[in-house]
Amino acid sequence: MSLSTESSIRLVTAIPGPRSLELQKQREQIVPRGVASVLPVFIERASGATLEDIDGNRFLDFTGGIGCQNAGHCVPEVVTAIEEQADEFLHTCFMVTPYEGYLRLAEHLNSRTPGNFPKKTFFLNSGAEAVENAIKIARNYTQRQAVIAFDDAFHGRTQLALSLTGKSHPYKTGFGPFAPEIYRMPFAYCYRCSYNLTHPGCDVECAKQLEMTFKRRVDAGAVAALIFEPVLGEGGFVTPPAEWFAVIADICRKHGIVIIADEIQTGFCRTGPLFASTRFGLEPDIILTGKSIAGGLPLAAVTGRAEIMDSPPPGGLGGTYGGNPVSCAAALEMFQAVDRLNLPARAECIGQLFESITRNWGHRFPIIGDIRGLGAMRAIELVKDRATKEPAPEEAKQVLAACHQRGLLIISAGTFGNVIRMLVPLIATDSQIEEGLRILEEALASVS
Ligand SMILES: Cc1ncc(COP(=O)(O)O)c(C=O)c1O
């Protein structure tokens, strides 16, 4: 496996440096504050698992543009594919004149997503668009309207996707009204079980409560789809017990409800296999991909059972830029990169390294409430008090700031903003992972 050898953080100025500071001042005048940035450093170049800013500071990147750089920044073959496609043509609109790259990519997704049944795929620009389209298709196919979504879910910021998202501040507050016919239930958040039960004694009561939702909130016969993230992304890397998926899937199948797996953050080997659903033996009716699919270019996909996907009539689906030829060319190379770099195995290794390094952190740092995740999708939940589990968002901010000042770029997650999440590019070397975790350890020590 060829791995990036760049590991060194280089801080030449205080963070942010003078040039970034100047642009940051301009940005405040030009860009609305609603579009927030974690760190006010302006980036000049990126490679592998490192970012370099315009002041010459180099950061170790544990965010990958929020899960978009699973194969690393600027994979050379992806960059070449982009250049070659840009030389041929940039855009015709697939809805006007198609091109072969779109087909080849759809073919990859049809064959490599879980489920050995005929599938079809089409492309959009963003994860939120993929979510919206999946709901449209499920509604059209079932001729039902209701959708089940989960607490702590994140499905995007456009209006229907936002309505499905389960976190008020800052995503939903003041942005209503929200789309109707969305019914919510607690996710399998074992650390904060909504039913005050403990796994495995609970017998995944949270999954069985789906039947109760049909009694109390919406009739099963009115439900078009259930949408879920196999591991919550923005919600804090909450990982359900394996049997949760089987119970949810059985209930959905019994009632003819379309199962939509939002793998926009969990996909492309973040949890190990190409798709997290595979880990749980789940074959969703529709699976959504985005983020890392095109190595950093805007692209998202909806892949599903052929008979469901073919329900909307010609013209019922699409979008001007959906499946742009340059993004398709990049994504085709991304599939090659996944195999060439053996990203599933690398994600497992990173997960094991994370586990071995953080093994005794729970004993050392009382602020840590839970350490969890799957493959290379790992997180640490911080609490003020282990007995009450009171979230510690301020302390999480301090930990992040301490990391940033030491050159480690890392972000938070969770409904309470108290989860530190790792989305490191999977091509990061062992020494980069060790370096990043050593910085995180120092940062935790500084607030404990
Ligand atoms: C699970 C999940 N679904 C949907 C989205 C929305 O994707 P986008 O920001 O590309 O619209 C995200 C983005 O973070 C996500 O993590």
C-alpha cells in the first residue's frame, strides 16, 4: 500500500497568521456569519493528510473536509482524471445529452452497494439533494407520504433534509416551517438511552419502539420510508448494536416501508467496508452516497432497487449539474483508489490504532464519558460529570482550540456539541495518526 509520508506539522506563525487574519477581517464584511468556519486560516494547498495555509503553517488534518477526503487530499490519479475530463468537455447536462462516464459510475454503485438485486443510480450535487430525492422516490413508489427519521440525525440543510435533521441549534432554530409528515423516534444511542436501558439486556427496545411509533404517531400504512445513518455523523458517531438494524429492517419490510440508508458520511470505507450497511448485513432499498465519492468535487448519488428507482416518470428526477462529467471522472478514479490503496483494510487498521492508543484514556481523563465508533469513524464524548453525563461542550471547545494551536485540525459533533470526532483521511500514516492522537491527549490533559 502506498501511504503518504508527509507527517510533520509546521507552525511558522501564531494561528491564525497575519495573512489569514487580514482575509478573515475581509470575510466578515463579505460572507454572512451563518457560514461559519472552524478555524480562520485560509488554505493554500493540501496533500495526503495535511493542509498548508497562506502563512506557511502546516496542519495535520483529522477532518478531511468533513469526511470528503477518505483517499486523501489531491489523490494524483483523481487530479489527472479531472484535468483530462476538463480538456474534453465540462458540462452538457445529462438531461440534455448524456455521456459515458455517468453510466460507468452508476454501474460501479449499482454493483458495489450492498444487495444482490437489480439496482439503478442517478446523481446530484450534494448530500442534501440526494436525501430529498430519495424521499421523493420512496413517496412516488409507495404512494404514501410519511417518513420516519431519528433524533440526533443529520441529513442536510435544504428544507426537506433540514426537516429530517434532528438537531435544533444552529441548524433548525428560526428556519421553519418544516416539511410535514416527518415522524421522529430515538436512535440507538446506548450511552444516553432514551429508555434508560442497558445493552444487551435491553434487547434493542429502541428498535422495537418503531411498532409503538406506528400506534402512537403515524399508521404504518401511511409511511413511505424510514431514513437513518448507520452510524450518526453530525449526531456524534453513535454506533447502534448490530441487532438494531435487523429489528428495524424486519419491521419496515413487514409494513412495506422503503429503507433508506444515508451513507453520505459513513460511506467510502470510513467504517471499514465500502459501505457501513455491509458491516451489519443490511441491504437497504435505497442507499445515499456523497462526500468522499468524488475526492472533493461536488457529487452525490441515489442508488436503489430498480423497481423503486424507476417509479418516477421521465423528467421527474434530475438537476442541471447532477452527475457533472468532471465529478464523474473524479469519482471513477476514487473507486480505483479505494481498491489500489485498500482503504477498507486501512480503515480497520486506523480503528485498531485508535483503540490501542486511547485504551486507558477513560481512566486518565474524568472528562471522557464515552469512546466509540467503528473502523476509522471514531469519537470521544466529553461530560462534566460521569454520573449525570452532563455534556461538556465548553470543554470540548477548549480541547479543539488546544489541538488547533498545536497544528491538529479536528472538529466536534453531537447534539450537545460535546463530541470530538476523527475523520482523518484513510491514507494517513501510522505516525500521523499517532502524532494527532498525542496532540489530542495533551489537549485533553490541559482541560482535565
Ligand atoms: C449523513 C449526512 N447526510 C447528509 C449530509 C448533507 O450533505 P451535504 O452537506 O453535501 O448536503 C451530511 C453532511 O454532513 C451528512 O453527514
